Amino acid sequence: MSELYKLGIAEAREGLEKGDFTSEDIVRSVIGRYREKNADIGAYVTFDEEGALELARANLKAVPIAVKDLINVRGQPCTCGSKILEGYVSPYDATVISNMKANGFIPCGRVNMDEFAMGSSTENSALAVTRNPYDLTRVPGGSSGGSAAAVGGDMCIAALGTDTGGSIRQPASFCNCVGIKPSYGRVSRYGVTAFASSLDQVGPMTKSVRDSAILLKALAGHDRMDGTTPDEPVPDYERVIEGATMKGVKIGLPKEYFNVSGLDSEVKRITDEAVAKCVAAGAEIREVSLPHTEYAMAVYYIIAPAEASANLARFDGVRYGHRSDKSVDVYSLYTKSRAEGFGPEVKRRIIMGTYVLSSGYYDAYYGRAQKVRTLIKRDFDEVFRDVDVLLTPCAPTPAFKLGELQDPLTMYLNDLYTIPSALAGVCAASVPAGFTAGTNLPVGVQFICGGFEESRLLSVCKSFEEINS
Ligand code: GLN
């Protein structure tokens, strides 16, 4: 009973149904674990213990879920890992939060992230340091590093993350969790602080594939407050994955993802072994090509900062959060509040984004990047005519040391494998695959399916989880 924090969603639900324990028992257990571990791991930035207990008492059979600090939960702080939003309290629930509440989940604690989701290690958070639960000298990945550390360190039952260019999948790989980046439009972003609006998606980070299926079903669907969400029915993913098999699944291995100089030899070994296990379980393997892969990084670092520079214009010292007390007029109110409130990576992105959108450079950078993005998307359309799913490494290395990557470009390269599929808007997942020799660090593999093919994606992940256990 005291170790309820170890449960996943499916087990928690079963116990709640049987009456073995209540939602309040789970929340108390998570709080106990939080008090014991947060000083070391730093997964949470705030934890409204009373609020969580109150929700649990009102929803006896609800499963508590940790929430990334950029998703609005009414009455709770929403700081996005930034000083500029210090003291901001959300006036409303994001659609994913109301969907969760309507489907037997409650928000429980807020987890750390890179400032405005820009980063791959959570070191860009202005609020706290988050450590990898598998090795406290290493990063949890990012930007959903708090979510991954909370799941991987058994500090929650499951968590919500967001993924713009890899921020669910890469930390999931570093912290031994399952992470799903849904297709663009599958999940509403209403009430989720925008980073790059043509890429952002919310998704589950969980202890098992089944848990991701259950949580994704609760999150997904049409929302009139987010015009990118089509009125497509949401399959019962939990039922869909029952009896999933690798037999006859056509798996593509994109050759551009394997001949990469920065690919760590242990990650390569674990990925190769994952392929071998799929073959032994009856999958068919084909080498495929995504010829425009080499341009994805450049395209992303034009489009994402361009959109970020527009989205972050709203943080002006007037409407939200921090306001400089050194201003003398309205112009200096904006500039000083922003100069004091934003951290260095966010400023770098705003400057890059403003530059590529400025007149004279727009066509050369932003316009051209949009065209190349279309070519990248076509690569995926093309390849999914021949195969059901792609299998690739998720990140080029296992978790690196805190402070190890100082140069922004080296940090950006972490998302090599996750950015192309984000640009294409398809769905993708990271699933635990193994541990490195010697350092014993978790490594995930990535599966990628076509747009709105979450049923297929989750089935492949489920069957991989089974053959890999
Ligand atoms: N690491 C990438 C970036 O910094 C992706 C972040 C994300 O997916 N939110 O932009």
C-alpha cells in the first residue's frame, strides 16, 4: 500500500476498481515519494499537495498524472520553466486537462522543463535542476525532462509532456519510459503555452505502452478551441493493442539514420538488437530512404524559432508574469521586462526567429525552409507506401552529463532523429530497448508511423515491449 507510486495507469485503475485503494491513497503515496526524492531528482517544480488531495477526494477512482509546467491547470502556477512567468496562475484548464478529468485522471504536481520547451536536457530551466533518476550526474533529457524523470524515478504514475522536435521522445529514451508524440492535430493544444505552433503536440509519458494507449485515448480528439484537431473518431487504443503481433509487420530502416558519425556505439548495438528481435518475432525488414533527412535540422532551426519569436511576443511585462521595475516608458517596460525575464536560449531563438522572418531574409530563409519541409513530408508519405513503420535510434547517445554540452549546436544535434518526423507531422514513439554496457544507462528505440496511425504505432510498440521483456 505504501508503494502505490510504483504503479502504472492500468494497475492503478484495476486496484481502484476492485476497491483495494482510493485515489487519495495513490496521491498520498506520490506525495511521500516526492518528499523523499525531489531534493535529489528535482523532477517537480511545484506540487500543490492540498489541491491534489482535494481532487482525489472528489474523484475516488481517478489516477493522478504529473503535468509539464507549460500546460494550464486552473488555479495552479504555469511558469514554463521561465522567470518571466514567475507568479503567474492559470485562470483555466487546458483542453487536455479537462479531457483528463472527464476520463478518470487528475493533475498532480507540475514537472520541470527547459524554458518554453527550448532545449534537450532541462538545463535551460530557470527554476530548478532536474537529474536523471538512473544516474544523478546526468541529465534527464529535455525539454520534458521533469516528466521523464518523474516517470523513470517512480515519482508519479504517468506524466504529460510536449514534443515540438523531440521533447517527449528523447527524455523518454534517457529515463526508460514510453513516450508518444501523437500526429499533428491528434491532441488539442488549447491552454498549452505555444512554442512552435505548426509542430507542438502534447503526449503521454508512461511506464508501459498500455498506459500510453489509455492516456492518449483520454487526451485525443476534436476540440473547437484548436482548429488543427479534425473531427476524427479516437479509436479505443487500449483495445486496439490487445493481441498485437510483430508477425508480418513491414519495418523500414531509413539508411540516412544509421550512417551517422555521432551515433554512439552502444545505442547502435541496442538498436541493431531491437531490429534482430523484431525479425525473430516475424517482422519483415526493408532498408528505405528518406532522402531529405540531412536538411531537417536546418529547416527546424528556421521554422521553430520563427514561430517562437511570434508566439513569445505576448510576454511583454503587461499581461503576464514578470514586469521590470526599471522602466521609464512603455517601450522600456517591454524591453526591460523581456531582457530580465527570458533566459539566454530563449533570447537566442527569438533573435534567430526575428532574423529569418525579417523583410529581405524571409524568402531566403523562412520561405525556403517551408518548401524543404514539404519535401521532407513527402519522403515520409513515399516510404509509408512500402512499409508500416520505421524503426530508428531515438537519440544519438544515452543521457549525457550535466554541464557536458556547452555549445548550443551540439545540444541541437540531439534531436537529429526526432526532428524530421516532427516536421512531417506524423506520429512517433520512444520505447525502452535496453541498457548500455558498463554505464548501465537506459536507451530507447524510436518507432514512426504515418499521420493518424496511432493504432498501428501503439500496436507495434506493444508487441516490441513484449518481445523485448
Ligand atoms: N530540443 C528541441 C528544441 O530545443 C526540441 C524541443 C521540443 O521538442 N520542445 O527546439
